[in-house]
Amino acid sequence: MSRFLAQFFQQVGLLIMLSCCGATLVLAGELADTVVIRQSNMTDIKNEDYYFYHLLSLALSKTDSDQHKTTIKQLPYRLEDKRLRTEMMHGVVDVLWSPTSGEFEQQMLPVRISLLRDLNNYRLLLIRKNEQARFSSIRSIEDLRKLKGGMGSQWTDANIMEYNGLPLVHAVGYGKLFKMLAAKRFDYFSRGLYQIQSEVNFYPELELQIEQELMLSYPNEVYFFVNKNNAVLAKRLEKGLNIALEDGSFDELFNSIPRYRWGIELLKTHQRRVIELQSLPPDLPAVDDEE
């Protein structure tokens, strides 16, 4: 028997022995040296990336070994929406976070632990100041259909709103939507309950405000996603998040975000009229329009 074959069978035997003993395996691919994400803002607690970056770091740390610590590496450039998912499928990015959809779950592997609890299942409307009266008369989805919303053209939420017959003005990008609202290109900008409290002050010169009487509701879980071929990382993140849930460190991080605390308190105390939307059927593909 050649030396190569002898080493091969020796390694196979070791793997079988460790597997039978239930031992933790620390091999290439089991505990990766680095996990690559898009360029993210991990220092500003008001930025959306902050929480997801630190939650990812927490999940990885819970499954590190004493001999091996995984680091998070950021790309030197920012990816969004369809480009980000494409780079995930090509193996350039290891982990992304996103609201789920049937199409996304066909393209990528979801880690089915809700990262935002119930917060992303409810949305408030950002509107122009002094226009509250237009929304105070809305009592149903039929009333809301008389107005136009604004939304990123590649966002899952855009597909959900259009599926429910709500007219939308599309745009590629994020910051321009605030300016388009102020310029009266549309009437409202639907934002997650976990987002809007800080966003209303992003552009004070635009004179925007949070609408005071309405709330949209539909299931819209946010998950970590990994490449379809990286089940090892998916299982590791699932295990790490579950450990963090059990030991309280998940809640500790979640509750450290001021706008999340604001959203949870609003859910407990609000007297808003809730307009419930239907979720997308799982076999309905999302539309990736580009402008």
C-alpha cells in the first residue's frame, strides 16, 4: 500500500472514531478561520449593520473552540440587494442578513432563527410634516391604496406591498428614497419598526415625520443566510444563536439597541389602526427591477 493511501485510510479511521465518540471536530471547513461579509458599519449603534454584525460575532464566538477563534472579514466595498445575493451564491460573501422570501430560500440557505423577534413584522410610515391629516382618514387597505408608497425596487417588502395592491414608486438605493419622499414623488415610505425611530432624523432638512395612527403588519422574518453549499456554517450559526438565546446574551445585545427598545415599547402600548397585509406565496418569485 502506498504511503498516500495509508495516510488516507488512517485519516478516515480517525474521522469515524471521532464521529462515533461524539467528539467535536476542529478541521478545515468545520471552524473557518474567517467569515466574509459585505462592508458594514460596526461602530455606529444607530446604523442597521451594527446589531447584525455584533450578533454574527456573538453567534460565532459561542461555537469557537479554545484553540480556534473565527474572525469576521469585511469586503473593502459595499454590496446591496441583488449584487450582494449574487456574490453570496458565487462564494465571495459567506454570510448576509435579510428579510426572507421564497426565492431567497431557493437561492441561499437560511438560518431559521428570527434575528429581530417581532419587530420586522410591523411597519410604520414615514411621511412629510404637516400631512398627518391625509393619513388620519385611512381606515382600511382600500383607503391606503389611494396613496403611493416608495420602496427599494429589489426589496422583499416591495413585492409584498405590490402583491397586496399597494401602488409603489421604485428606486434603486436607500438614501434617495428619503429625498424622493420630501420631493413629493410619493406619499409615504414604509419602514420597519426597528428602523424608523432613528431614520426620521437622518435628514432633518427634509422635514419628515413618523405617521401617528397607522401600522402595517405582515410576517417578514429576518434571517442570516449562507451559501447553499455551506451547511456547516449554517448549522454553526444556528447552534451559536440558540446558545445565545439560552444564556441571555442574545437578549442583552438586542435590548442594548435604543430603537429596538423603542419599537418593543410601542408594540406594547400603541393604539394604532393595524392594516394587515398578506404574505407572498412561497412559490411566487420576487421581482428584481433595476433603474
